[in-house]
Amino acid sequence: MALRTTPEVGGMGHSIKRKEDPRFIRGKGTYVDDVVLPDMLYLDIVRSPFAHAKIKKIDSTKALAIPGVLAVITGRDLAKYNLHWMPTLMSDTQMVLPVEKVMYQAQEVAAVLATTRYGAADGVAAVEVEYEPLPVVVDPKKALEPGAPVLRTDKKDKKDNHIWHWEWGNRAETDRAFTEADVTVKQDIYIPRIHVASIETCGCVAHWDKVQDKLTVWMTTQAPHAIRTVFALVAGHVGLEEHKIRIISPDIGGGFGGKVPVYPGYVIAVAASVLTGKPVKWIEDRMENLQADSFARDYHITAELAAKKDGMLTALRIKTLADHGYTDAAANPSKFPAGLFHVCTGSYDLKAAHVEVDGAYTNKPPGGIAYRCSFRVTEAVHTIERMTDLMAHQLGMDPAEFRIKNFIKPEQFPYKSALGWEYDSGNYAGALRKAMDTIGYADLRREQVEKRQRGELMGIGISSFTEIVGAGPSKHFDILGLKMFDSCEIRIHPTGKAIARFGTKSQGQGHETTYAQILAEELGIPAKDIKVEEGDTDTAPYGLGTYASRSTPVAGAAAAVASRKILDKARKIAAHLLEAAPEDLVYEPGKFSVKGAPDRAKTIQDIAFAAYTNHPQGMEAGLEAVSYYDPPNLTYPFGSYICVVDIDKGTGEVKVRRFVAIDDCGNIINPMIVQGQVHGGLSMGFAPALYEEISYDEIGNVQGGSFIDYLVPTAVETPKWETGHTITPSPHHPLGAKGVGESATVGAPAAIANAVVDALWHLGVRHVDIPITPPKIWRLLRDNGVTE
Ligand code: MCN
Ligand code: CUM
């Protein structure tokens, strides 16, 4: 996907042409930064060099002297309208701009509004801020110690940095199972902070049109309707009511979860447009994106697994400390502060489990957001897959056979897990055996034995993950109280062409293709005659957006249900045209015919025309339907991944020699798109396994704030993926489909980590935290007496 250069930054002749060319006023470009409006102003942001500091003074004099700089906006300016704080998606609060102090490095401090992008950037450099540094809390464990500086001094009654305690499962039963176990394993696992690296960073163009009394915001958001509601809730009191707000999410250059939250830049741009009456553009740069936008993971986990001598697993116990940065801005369903982490019993028939999570505030940007995660399922899967592997090795059993022995069996579905989830369908051994056959598992184990005798380090790692996607049954799933249904509205025009609009928003997942396929299949209208539209709140039906791989499970189901509503009416019109009873008609996609007389038939196109020209008396005209689909359950895609690694004893470098991924997402709508999703997802699982991590030094300086330090693997490092699938339909989804968008990212890291530990087990290595970097492995080899 190519990102267009910004016309006004492009610099050369063509940019001037583009500016003057009316086509580029909401013209040819397809991303937010391509939106260029007359008289548009530019916003750039002053950011804090300190992780925790009082703001003593903000001096704008020099900035305002720069030609083209119109204003410097501070927290005090926003405070006049009570817009300096806003709610997070987890009902915590976050600053739009600070009034008293900053809480993390790179936090927004003030914003500069100028007539050009360069002017705004020069203005940012000229704003002088006087800070008084405060003690910094980086480590969440230290944050919870008595005497730690209390960070959220804005919360009147807050006396510590503890956000919440959450636990799930049966503690007594679990403890009993541990007492009765023959073998137990225990492991600390840290899953570090990482950050998505979408090609396109975040940004918006906000345009308050006084004449129309309407705010239009083109913005990089995965959830346009929810954002509109949040804007109305935050700014309704200053006249921005929901019907006056239009959010347009145009093409998005990758979301991966990072474009779910509301970032301060959006809100300041809106405020600036309302105040000036002019359109305002804010586009963050790469470093701002990496340093200040919300982060994923950052879970400090202690896990324990119990088993009987014969290798039957009995219980799982987990304690986790979640580093949420300075505010809990996680994009989780509101009832689940740790997301769906409690799917951590994974693919195994565990009788007892108990999980506890504590959230802590630290001087870091908001954490707990997203990186292709399905609401903390990456953390859950990494934990259970590492622990299962540890147990298998501890018992001296083959990790594949050990898994097969402990899997939930096909006949146990629908399966109620010890932590309360009802898995819809699965055939875990089927997927694992297929992966083993594809990779040649038995031969690889023989090769490993030979290599080990020669002193070479080779490992084989497995991850047999279960995903949980498609939030959600609205009984349990909401975000800020908004129930997590999703929608599809279909209108069939008189000539038989159609438009279908959805509450979701593709960011590269190919919804335009796959939704059209669903509709074509159901209605018998060729896909090329169906226009799929998403992302405009003025036209699309309300929906909660695209994340947590919910589009197929929820909006995809809505497409099928809405189609079937259309067919109900189409049948009546066909009966009228054919002078037959509706129940005497047979339907095959695109055509109703009279039972026993196949020549007496009407196509969907005939019926569409009749719906506007010749519909039965008493029936409303038109051929339209809408479905707001509330799924009865989540869908549980799964898969088995096997990976072979070779480790260089001299450098500690891990090379992924082969990686076989067998995925099962139920019925597949488009095999090529699913394969693309799996390839991309595997690459985004490979990345944190071996490369990516954002850490902080002791005074909260971010390490990894640019692509020099934050290592995103390129095609050169990334292995060749060998993919395949099995098909176990979801029994409750109208198409038997399950989501797939995040499966591979959720499942892949454990396969790689397990392969590395498998290569080093005989040296006494029991665990390695991701990212598994060469220095980490080199040190382990040195400490275990292996050097070259
Ligand atoms: N699909 C299919 N058959 C199935 C399941 C899915 O053909 N049984 C197709 C779907 O129709 C859709 C695609 O695969 O075109 C992904 O569908 P789904 O699993 O429903 O996931 P979503 O569309 O809801 O996408 C969200 C998911 C998430 S949460 C992240 S994070 C992620 C991911 O998608 N971000 C992505 N994949 C991404 N891919 C791209 N290119 N860019 C992103 O930002
Ligand atoms: Cu958790 S990343 Mo996706 O859900 O947008």
C-alpha cells in the first residue's frame, strides 16, 4: 500500500499544482492527509522531554512572532471550556493538554496553530516551557510499593498507584488441584511493551462549518461511530451534539488496534477548528506515533501449571501485574479490565483455573491498547503455550503428544472452560497433526538428536492456540456502555445494482471484497454490482467498528441476515409476479422459480425492478434491509503452528528456518484474503518474538522511540511462511465463519519462544522472555558454558 506524499510538503512543482487543482479538495487522494481544504490551518504539538514534571510556565511570545503562527493552545485555554481532560475507553480520564503536570515523555504540552505545516513546526520549536521535574515511576512493581510517589494527584481520593484488582475463576478449587498435583511448573513471563507500526500514522482534518452548523472530521479511526459518540459526550456541552458531527474514516494505512483510541491531537484539532471556523489538519510524525500513542502488552506474569504423573493437566494459576502507564486507556469491553485474558486455559481441558490481574499507573503513555491482540489474547496464549511446553519438557514428554493428550476433544464442543467461556467448535488435534505432517515433525526430531550430538543448537516449537473473537454478545460486551453489535444496511436499486453499508471499517482487511462476496453469494447479485461502503457516520448504520477480528463474526453475519430479510420480501414480490404462492417458490442464489416449473422464474434483478415499478398492492415499495446483529456467542478460531529454529552459538542469533501455520477460522469467505491476513499476522508475531520492544530508562526516557531503535523486521529478516488450514465451521454464525485477522499474531510468538527453549533445554535453559535478541541468547550460552 502506497502512502501519498502530502501535497503541501511534497515541495516540488506538482504539489503546487495539486493545491490549486480542485480535484484535491477532498479529491483524488484516499487517506486523511490527502484531504486539503481551502484556508486549512495546521496543528503541531509541543511535547514534554520529561516523564514527570510540573509545568511552571509556557511562553509563547517567540512562537507567536513567527510569520503564519496564529495561536499557541495550552491546557488553560481548553480548561475554559472544560475540554482539558477527556474520558478513556475504560472510563478513566486522560489529559487533552495538561494544566499542572505532564505524566510521560512525549506527552502533549501545547499545540501550535499556523497557516502552513512548516510554520506550525517552527512554532513548536519556539514555544518555551519551564518544567520542574518530579520523581519518576517506571517500574509497575515499585509503583505499588508503599511510599511510592502517587502519580494521579488529579484524583482527589487516590492514595496509591493501584488502578484495579480483577480476578476470575475458582480460587479454592484451583488451590486444591495444586495441592493434589504430582508435578507443577512455575514461571515468570514478561511480555514487553510494543507498538504497532502502521504505514500511516494517526491524524485528522477537522472542519467546523459555521454555515452548515456541522463538524466534519476526517480521521484515522477504526471505530467512527463510537468516536462520534465520544466526541458528543465530551463536547456536547459546548454545542457539538451528535447530529452535528460527521466522522469520516477514509482509507486507512493500517490500524492494528492503534487507531481505536481518541488521541489528544484529534480533540485539539476539533477545538481549534471550532474556535477559528477554519479547517485544521493534524498529522503526527513517526516518532510521535511511536512515543506517545497508546501501547500494547506490558504484562508481568507469574504462571503455574499443575499435572498428574501421567501427563494430564489439572489446573492453571496466574498472577499478573499490568502496566497501564498514566491512565487506563485500554480498548477493552468495559466488564473486562484485562480484556479476554481469561481465555488463558487455551486449547486444554483444564478442570480448574484462577487468574488475578492488578493494574498499575506508571509514568508512561497509556498502555493496554492493541497490537493485533483480540483484547489481551496474545498475552493469554503466550502464557498457556509457554507453560504447556514447559510442563511437557519437565515431564520428558514430546510437546506435540503432550498437547494432543490434553486438548479439548472435538466431541466436547460446545465446551465450557473452567473460566466460563463457551467454546463454539474446534478440532485441535486435527490442526496439529496436519501441521506435523506438513513440516515432517518426526524427521525433524531425529535431525535434532543428531545435531545435538554434534553440538549444534536446533529447536522445534509448537503453539496450538485458541483465539476468541467476535465481540460480542451484547449481554456481556460493551465499550463505554455502547453494546458491541454491528450492522449492515443493503439497498437494492431498481436496476438490480446494490449499495451495502456497514458499521465496521476496513484498514486493509479487504472488506470491500469479502462483504461483496457474502452479499453476492446470498443474493445472487454479481459482486461487481455491489458497492460496499464503510466509515462515514452520516451514511453508515451505527456499528462499533473494526478491531478484535469482529468484522466477519458480527458485521459479516449482519450481511447474511440483512440479505435474508431482503430475500423474504423478494420472495413475496416474485410470487406476485409469477402469480404463485410464496411457499411454492424455490430459491437458488439470484433466482426464484415455481416448484416443478423451473422455466417460470424471476431473477433478483427482475424483482428489484418490480419493487419500484410493480410491487403488490399493500406492500411498501423498495428493496432494502438492515440488520443490527447481536451474536449469540463469540467465535473461537484456532490453529497449530510449528517452527524450527537454528541458533548461532557464536552470536546468539536465532534463525527461523521453517514455520508452518495451520489455521482454522471456520468457513472461509475468501481464501486469498485469509492467507494474506495470516501472512501479515505471522510477521507481526515474529516481530515481537525476536525484535520489537519499547522500554524506558530509570527516569522514563523512552528507548525505542524511532525506527533506529525500535526494530521492525523487513522482508529480509522475515521467514517464508508455509500456511494451510482446516475447516471447523462455527455452529452459531450464519455463514459458519469465525474471525481470523489476529490469529497469527496471537499464536506465533509462543511457537518461536518454545523452539528457542527447546534448542537450549539440555543446557538448563527453562525460559526466555521475548524479544529473543542475540545478546540475550549469547549471555545464556555464555552462562551455561557454551561458547564458540
Ligand atoms: N475472512 C474470510 N473468512 C473468514 C474470516 C475472515 O474471508 N472465515 C476475511 C474477512 O472477510 C476480512 C478479513 O478476512 O476481509 C479479516 O476478517 P476478520 O477476521 O473478521 O477481521 P476484521 O476484518 O475485523 O479485521 C480486524 C483485524 C484486527 S483486530 C487487526 S488488529 C488487524 C487485522 O484485522 N489489523 C489489520 N488485520 C489487518 N490487516 C491489515 N491489512 N491492516 C490492519 O490494520
Ligand atoms: Cu487488539 S488490535 Mo485489533 O483488535 O484492532
